[in-house]
Amino acid sequence: MANTLAVVIAAGIGARLQPLTDNLPKCMLEVQGTAMLHRALGTFKELDLPRSVVIGGHCSQKLILPAETCLVMNHDYRNNNILHSLACARESMEEEETVLISYSDIIFRKSMVQGFLAEQGADISIVVDQIWTERYRGRELHPLGQAEAARFGEQGVLQQTGKDLLTEDHDPRMWGEFIGMMKMTPRGREQFWGIFDDVNSKLGMNDPYQSAAEWRRAYITDHLQELVDRGVKVHCSLIQGGWLEIDTTEDYELASSFDFS
């Protein structure tokens, strides 16, 4: 996997983790003694992904990065969202064979990433967890409706994605939660960024886009839905747990007991 680049999106303010993130990037918060970012980069390195790019924004001067990690900046992080943040690293991806993309506010088991990297055949793949109900039980500060849901059909092909879609009644054989990790081949990136450029040429930054009120504030799931609507095949790599999102102070407390093994 030495020809795979890891890209970690770490520009956001992390408002729901304040005051912990008042003067610190969310990804630098320690979980079980190790900063989330360092744990992720360490896992990628163990899986033979030595090179990485981190997209910084909020309190980027507090990011502590290893020598093999390149920092690119989202200078407009206060006004845009995760899709446009990812675009800041677009140039860094150009010569790569495979690019693994990850949110910076998730923790995960090494085995989960290893299995995802081993899957071959799809140009765009996203990781989707089928057992979201367990994780949202008692999770009061981050209700289920805020999950980035994914509905998939036969052979794991993505059909629908976005927020305000997932309910407790949904069948996990057809629905899951996008965990914020994906990978793309050169052809997948050509499709992803080609449609991005097409949308960008037609919309103003304040125009609505898919479920986003403004194009500049679109989520990655908004763009994945656009790809699906245009006939691009997106594969869902299905998992059953093995990760956690750290979005609120409640999540941060729960992370202290997460089993990384």
C-alpha cells in the first residue's frame, strides 16, 4: 500500500466539543493518551501508508505532524464545509494511485482500515456501518437524524446518502452510517472532481446544492448523492462497528472506553 496516500480532513472548528476545542484542533484531543490525529496517522503507517496529507484550518498552528505528513490549508474554513475543505488537498492527490480519505474526528480499529484497503474493484468506495443502532442508544447530544446515512442496494451500490434519513426502523440490510472514510482510484477522482468542477461552474457559493443550503457548505455526502444521481457507481464497504465518531463532549467521554483491539 506504499502507493496509497492518506488524506485527513482536520479544518473544522469542532464547536460541539467546546470548550475543549477553543484553542485546539479537534483532532489533537487525546483519546486514551494519544491524540486522535496521531493515532490515525500511526495506524495508516502501520498499514504501509507512510505518506499523508492533513488539511488544516482552525488552530492549525497547534497541529503536531510527523515529517512524512504534509499540511495544506483551508484558509476559508469558517465559511465553507468539509467538501470544499477536501478540495484544498486536490492537487496533492493528482499523481497518486489510490487515495484514502478520512475525517479527523473518528477513531477506529486497525483491522477495519486493513479490510477496507484490501477491497479491490471499485473506483469510489465509502465505509458504511450497519450497526448504528447500538452506537446511538443513549447518545443524546448527537441524535440519529444527524448521522450521515447511506442506503445501498445489491452488491453494496450506494443509492441514497445524507442527513435526516436514518431512523431506528430502517433495515440494516439496506441502510447504514457513512463513517467518514472513503477511497478513490485515479478514475474515481476524475469522476468526483469532474462533477465538482461542473457544479462549481454553475452555482454561486451561496446557492443550494443537494441537501446543503449553500454550495460552499456542502458535505461530502451531498456530493456523493450528486454522483449517484448522475449515474456514477459508488461502492459501500460494509462494516459492523469498530469505530467511533467524536463529535460532542458526550462522545469524547465514551471514547475513553473504546476497544481498539
